[in-house]
Amino acid sequence: MTRVAPLLVVLALCAPALAQAPKPEPAKRIWSRGQTTWVYAEAQRSKNPLGYIRLGQSLPLRAEAPVKGPGCSGQYYPVEPYGWVCSDRTASLDGGSRWLRAMEAAAPRATLMPFEYALSNGAPMYRRLPTRTEVEREVSSFGKAGSFKPQSWGNRGHEKLAEERAIGAGGALPWFLSSGGGAGEEKPLEALRRQIPHGSMLAYTSSFEHEGRTYLLSADGTVVPADRVRPFRVSKFRGVELGKDAELPIAFFRQKPRAKLKRVGDGVEPTGASFAARSFVGLDAAAPPLLVKGKRYLATRERAGSDVIWVAEDDATVIKQREQLPIGVAPGSKWLLHSITQGTLIAYEDTRAIYATLASPGAGGVPVKGKDPVKMSTTPLGVYRVTFKHRATTMSPEYGENRKFWIADVPYTQYFNAPFALHTAYWHEDFGEPMSAGCVNVSPLDGKWLFDWTTPVVPEGWAGSGPGGRHGVGTYVVIAR
């Protein structure tokens, strides 16, 4: 009888050990997969979150373990530099999904302008690239591509920086749009998601060519034909930091160039040169105004040879140092002072002015007591605090997918008395003139400077934040006549 059991035992003892299944690596980031993913101060839901990230963005996780907490169906994960994010339907630990990878390409950039911007003449917003037949159908809904209708009365001024130049293809076709794909699906059946109405504004991250036509990747992951929008030129206007190179009083020149003058006898005459529109000049505070035929002139700190340069007081918007804090502003605080009638904005630290610029108030001018400032397009007078800051946020009088009008991803938005906010206007540069529906408009460069200077702080990588805790209290915003 053959005995084999010992051999089997020997073979078993000599066989290599089975490899253990590798443990999954802990997640290193958490992604937003909803329009807003909130960051909380503690591992519990709160009506006053610290801030948020938006679709396509992610935050690195801290080393601490996730925990269960109230108001979260999943777990709260600790994020950098602080705070907790609930792993609910708005967040994901897996950034490898088609949707999240695609939306990373549509997320805002950490540059002066978080997106490129354009004015719509009425355009489709496609889930995927359209077929030739679908392109042909556009004409019946939107008219001939490349033609631009005038803006409605209420939207006049929104096209001041819109250019008629063609937008060229600036990059390669996004990977998820190849072979009929879309951001959310490999093969979307319906091409059209919605329309961007005439007069609304588009934020986009890239431009690319497909079948001889340029398309734009919108911030919401849709595709828009470039020949149905007009790109906005970025204003280069900015105010002035006060200190080494400039000090109050100064004069800004709104709307148009203003003549430089010199004294001749008891009067003044043009030098032949002028101050450019929206430029500024320092004023000589010690020199008394000059009165010529009932008109006042101000001495500047500028010289032409040995001649002092003068300006007509009527041509100048003069900003003077304020010596006392407004009622309601605590000593030692940061605060902003916006004058509606002057169209100026000054940043103060206590009573020291550190920045001055031109800013546009509501088109309705000075508010009338008893009248709704929203309906009248006026900026409300008073002392407020910044209540929330967004690096970019879309503004619209409506809600939902199929709105009739919106301004996409307005940069450097600081709400102080919602719906009123201080924000960059990328569609005009008539700063100092009444232009808005009630918000305070500033240039991109001014908007970023002010956003970085005010509190609450918005941590790097976050889309926005509110006051409290490490973010600090909201900076005062004083709106005066």
C-alpha cells in the first residue's frame, strides 16, 4: 500500500506563503461633487460653516481619523488647514470618477481672473460636442453665428468691454469630449443641456477646435460655441496703495481725460497735456485753491519744469484723509469707506488710509428713504460688515437651471448686506460712475487687492468663507453719500 500523506505534508510546509491582500491606502484628499461642499469648524453640521469648496475642487486631508458626527450620513473628514467635511452626497474620497476628473478641468484657476469671460448673444450649452446636423439646427433657435444683437435697456453697459474679435482655439480637445463623450457620461444621448440667454455672461476655462469650429469649456462642464459669444477685455485699471509713493489728498479723473493747467499771471491756461481717464495725481494740501472767474483750481504735486500743474476742481474727484472713525466702527479696525456721490472707495486701518480707488455704486444713485434699494438699484447707506466672501460666484435674480439672466462667476465677491456686495465687474471699467444694480463694482486688480486684505480670511484652495474663529470678524463696510 502506497503512503503519500507525509509527502503532502512536506509539500505543504515547503510551499510559499499566500500573499496578503494589500490594505487600501487611506484617502489623501476629499473632492466636491456638488455645487457646494461645506467645511465646518467642528465635526458637526452648523448653520454657520467656516467656508466651502466647489465642484471640481478638492482639499487635502489632515492625519486625524474621520469621525461620526451629527448631521452627517457618512463621516466627517479633517481637512487642511483646518475644519471638517462631511462625506455626504456632495463629497467624495474618490477623485477618479469621470465626472470629477472632467470638472477639475472646469474649476477656477488661482490667477487674477479665475476664468475667461464672455458675453452671450444667445447660445446653446451642450453636454457633448454637437453633430453637424445639430449645428445646423442652431440657426433656427439662435440666428446666424457671429451676429450680435444690441443689449436690452436694462443690460446696457454690460457690453462695454465685450470685443468682436474671434476667440481662437487655445488648447487641445478635453479628453472627456472625445468620441461623443461628455463630462458626466461617456455617450450623452441629448446634446443640448440648456441655453445661455442673450445678455447673460459665460465663464470658461479653455477653448479648442472641433470640425473647424472653436468651442469653449464652460465652468459648469458644458460646451459653448465660441462664435456665439463675445470675449471680455480685462480692465487694467487699479487704484493706489498709499504710503511710500502716494499720500492723501489725491484727485482721480473720472470718465474722460482732463486738462493739465499752469498759472499764467492771475489765471491758468492748458499745458497741452492731460490726465488720462481714471488716472490720479497727488494734491498739494498746503496750497490754497486758486479762484479764477468764479472757478476753483487745485495745485497738484506734479511739475512741468518749474511750473506747478493745476487742475480744475470740477474735473477732479478729490479724496481727503478722514481724521475720525465713523460711528459704529471700533477703534483699531479695518474698514472700507465707499462714497456714492464721489464714486470712491478707501481702505483704512483705524484712521490711516492705505488704499484708494474708484468704485461704481448702484445706477439709481443715492438711496431714497422708504424706497426699496433692490427695486431702485441703489446701494444702501449704513455701516455693515463683510458677511461672506467668494472667490467667484454666479449672480442672478432667479434660481434654478433655466434662468433668464445670470452673470457667471463674479470674481472677488464680498457680501456685506445681501444681496448687496463689493465685487469685481469684468464687463465694464467706468469705475466711479453709477453702474450697478446696487452692488459696489471695482476692477479686477482692485477686487483682488481688497479681497486679500479684508477679513474673513479665505484659506488657499477654498472657494469661499465666512467670519468667525480663525477667519476673523468681517471687515467693516461703510456706505456714505
